[in-house]
Amino acid sequence: MKKRGILNSEIAKIIDDLRHTDQIIIGDCGLPVPKNVKQIDISLELGTPSFYTVLEVLLKDIAVEKVILAEEMKQHNMALYQKMDLLFSDIDWVTHEEFKQLSKNVKAIIRTGENTPFANIILQSAVAF
């Protein structure tokens, strides 16, 4: 049995299969999932697990070259916006509508129990050397 790292086998498999420029989303419980995109639902109840907790765990295993967030986070989720601004030096900001369009091309969406507005991120994988 695996002792460390990501224990969820579906998430571990997605991460293992990521190649340069592949994208995944960590999303809140309300983000719509396009029909052709794999959904991995780890939500237990509202707020659990939180978006930020899941993000912290995944960042330990994924080399990230680009992050994409919705502009609306700045106005409607200031606490999370401030955390993102500290965590990432370069963020691509798009409208939430553009974000949803981009979600059609990701490898998977990991749905958390987060229930605060615009708690969604696209992570684009980098080359890890």
C-alpha cells in the first residue's frame, strides 16, 4: 500500500499521465463539468475538502508552468485571491465565462467541497527536470 503522496488513485493516475502543457482543474462544488472531461469528485460536504487544501497537496506532485484564474475572484473571494497572489508570481486572469470555455480542454476536473465563489484554478503542467 502507498505510504505517501496522493492516495486517491484516480488523481494519482491523472498526475502520473500529465505531459508538458496538459491542464487540470481544481474546482469548487459548483463548477460545471463538460461532458467530455473526466470528473474526479472528492467532495464530502460543503467546505470539505477545501479548494486550498487540495491545491497544496497537488502542488507537491505537479510541476506547474502556468495558472489560470477567473478575474471575478478578485472581487468576490478576496481571501482566496490574496492567497493565490502570494502563492503564484504569474497568473493568467480570464473571465469566468472564458474559464468555463477553457475547462472543455482539460484532462480532468477535481471537484472539491469548496463553497466559496470562484474557487477554481487551471494548472498547466511544466517540464520537470
